[in-house]
Amino acid sequence: EDKVVQSPLSLVVHEGDTVTLNCSYEVTNFRSLLWYKQEKKAPTFLFMLTSSGIEKKSGRLSSILDKKELSSILNITATQTGDSAIYLCATLHWAGGTSYGKLTFGQGTILTVHP
Amino acid sequence: NAGVTQTPKFQVLKTGQSMTLQCAQDMNHNSMYWYRQDPGMGLRLIYYSASEGTTDKGEVPNGYNVSRLNKREFSLRLESAAPSQTSVYFCASSERASPLYEQYFGPGTRLTVT
């Protein structure tokens, strides 16, 4: 069974701290790993990591894919209260016998940043 | 660009009632998806449409039907709502159904079935 596991499940920090969120996966026909940020509404796309792009950076956020360890981390430096959200990790892979890329989500990490 | 839009934002139904959730995207994407999000279960795929004119079942299709009306629009219908269908429903789209294309999500519909 395809599985994506995130840790920690929740994290409370103060503004200015650096956080590292973890994601590990066991999926067949892995193709890419995605990070999303979910506030009150829809998951907002952050990064996609594939074998041809194992490291991405955008402002204070960065992510690395370790295909050997079947894992990824999302780093947020100099956190702000606006970073408070649920961070979702998901893998995209061909679902057997189908014609689409299956998105399998982890449970999410709830990040709370206090002023 | 509005991205992916969904209507309604909230809905309360009585058991046995029917309703249709609407989704539209303006990104000229070929593929569209319907997910439901439940506490502790993550997002699970209900149905998807790899391209205009095709639809297929996802992980949890029972109790739902879909229509890919055109390239922009993909609707989800609950024929006879049940309390187990209380959930938040998200529509998503991607350029193609391939696992190398990220999916973009709409704002969600919070559905309660009493």
C-alpha cells in the first residue's frame, strides 16, 4: 500500500526560529514529491521535486529530496506568524492500471508560529 | 487568473437529498480531479478526468457521479446524500494527468449532511 508519513504532526515555534519538516514515502512507481501549504482553504502548491530537480528554494522556504532514503525535508528559516499553517507532503506516481498520476498525501504537519 | 474556483463554499443537506458541486479552471488544464478531505484521513481522490471527454474512478467513488462538461468544468454529484459524505470537497486541476505535473486546488466546499 502506498504510504506517505510526515513528522512531526505538530510543531510550535516562535517568530525567527528555523523549522524542519520531514516526509518519508513508500510508493510504487514514484515520480515526484510535492509540498503544499494549507491555511483555511485550499492546499497551495509550494514545490515539486523530481529526480531531475531534487532541491528547490523560494525565499525562506527550501526543500530537498533524498531518493536514496525515500524522504524529503522542508526548511523554513526566520519563521513568521504568517507561516502558521498545515504543511502537506504528497507523492505523485502512476497508479497501476490507470491513466493518471496518483497524488498520495501525508497527514500533514501543523505549524504554529507565535509572535 | 482565478485559477480553480468552486461553488458553493458551504452546504447543508438532509440525508437523501441530492446536490451538485461545481468546479471550473481557467488555466487551460487538461486534467481535473475531485478529492474529499476528512480529519485523520488526508485527501482522498473520488474521481478524475484525465482529459475532456473521459472520467474515471479514484479511491472512494461510491455515492458520487461526475461530469466533465467541457475542458474548463468538472462537476461532482451526490445523488442521495448520506452523513458519511460530510466532508470538505476540493477540486483540482493539472496540465496533464502525468505524475510530473503538479495539481492546483480550488478553495473547497464544506458539506454537512444531517
